[in-house]
Amino acid sequence: MRIINVAAAQMGPIQRAESREAVVARMTALLDEAKQKGADLIVYPELALTTFFPRWYIEDQTEVDTWFERDMPNAAVQPLFDRAAQHGIAMYLGYAELTPDGHHYNTAILTDRESRIVGKYRKVHLPGHEEFEPERSHQHLEKRYFEPGDLGFPVWRNLGGIMGMAICNDRRWPETYRVMGLQDVELVLIGYNTPSVNSLKSAEGLQQRLFHNRLSAQAGAYQNSCWVVAVAKAGMEDGHHLIGGSLIVNPDGEIVAEAVTEGDEVLVVPCDMDATRFGKQTIFDFARHRRVEHYGLITSRTGAVPPE
């Protein structure tokens, strides 16, 4: 067995007025709890350092840029990196990234036990819209504030396993998992901030959104025979509700742990990387069973085109 004790560190809401230092103190408390529970790796949510700012339409780019991190780690976040290194715990951390040449990404990083950054991922599947849309119950302006990720879906060797990363809406797209699956991924780490109501379809509420969250993670895990760890920022944030439902799914697609609150909560599960091998060597043995000559539309066409 190759066991990695993975901590899903769900966070409750982060209000607009909350400082990064206050948020990092909360994250450090979760890290300490994860250490007490024997964790080797801790997974934080998407945009873990701030409120979910794409819910607001902001025209002043200078104001927008205050939500972004120019360096990682920076002075506010360094205490978290130091504590993680002290504990010997690797991290997945999501944040808004502003590059030196002025690009804006929804980003996650992966560190090793010494808090050295070993991997970076930038969100590929950006949901929402670019301009204010009054017909929506709330705005979702990720396409306004972020560029689509430019790094693809790489994987990394870390802690004796093969790890990949995704962010929020990426989890709904089967291509996300399959590209990593074709690199023999064993553990997929995902942070999310998901509103509890669809802004264009009020009937799609909390329970259906939690169902879709489970469905996406379970399907990705089963169809690629890998572990999936999906971690929320949840609760009533600046008057807008976010789903919880952080969960850890095994390579058979079974949920082995799920959050029961919408606050700061730590789930720790021993994840055996060798448990991925059976599925990868049988029903999802890609080398034996995939028929790539029939998959051309997946990369040659973006939108659906009905037959004549």
C-alpha cells in the first residue's frame, strides 16, 4: 500500500472585510487540526484567501487587483507555508494570481512537505459572463476577471503518488479528469466556491447543486480509477450562500467522507494510491480499450452541431 493521509480542509465563508491575515490564521488552525489527525497533505478551497469577489461587477481595475496575489508565498501567506513545513504537510492552495506581466488567473498550487511549490494549475473552464446581466439573481463574473488557464492539466509526483489539480467548474467536465487520467493520475485535488442557487434558474437550488457536486467527483474518480478530493468554501458569504459538501471519493467512485457543516471543517482519509491500480489495469486500461480513431470531434469541435 502507498498511503497518503489527505485532509480536506473546508472553509466557512470569508467576508469581504476579512483580512488575509485573519484568513491565514483560520487556515493555520485547520492545518494544525490536520496534523493532529495525521495528515500528509491538506487541500484548501478555490480562492481560499478572499471572498468570492466575481459576484460583484467592478469597473475599477485597481480595485479588482486588490483581490489578487502578486507573489506566492507573500508576507501574509508566509506563516501558513512556515507552519506547513514545520508539520511536514504538503498543500493544495487556491488563490487569484496576478502575474508580473499583468495576466490574471484563478490558480492553485501544490507544495511538498517542505512547502516548496512543485506544481501550479490555472483554471481552464471559466463559468459565468463578462458584463453585468440584470436578469441574473446574482452575478458570476469570472470571465471578466480571469483569463482561461494556459498550463493545461499537468500532473506531478509528490508524496509517493501522482497528483493533478483542477478548480471548481473544471470538475464538471470529463475532459479534465481524462487528460490527467492519460498521465496515470492517482489523486485529483479540487477546490471550489459554488453558489447554492443557479443565477438563471432559481429552481436549481442547494440539493440539486450538492447532487451535481457529488456526481461530478464520483464520475471522474470512477472513470479514471483515481481518488478525488473536492473542497468547498461554504456558507453565507457577504449575503450570498455557497454550498458545502466537501468530499473524498475513492477510485471505485464511492464517497468515503463528506463534510457535515458549512463551516471550517477537516476530513482526513487514508488514501491508498495502489487502490487505483485495479481499475487502471482492467475496465479502464486505456492502452487496451480506448479507440482514439473515433474521438476526433473532442478536439476538433468546440460547440455541438446537430445532424442535418
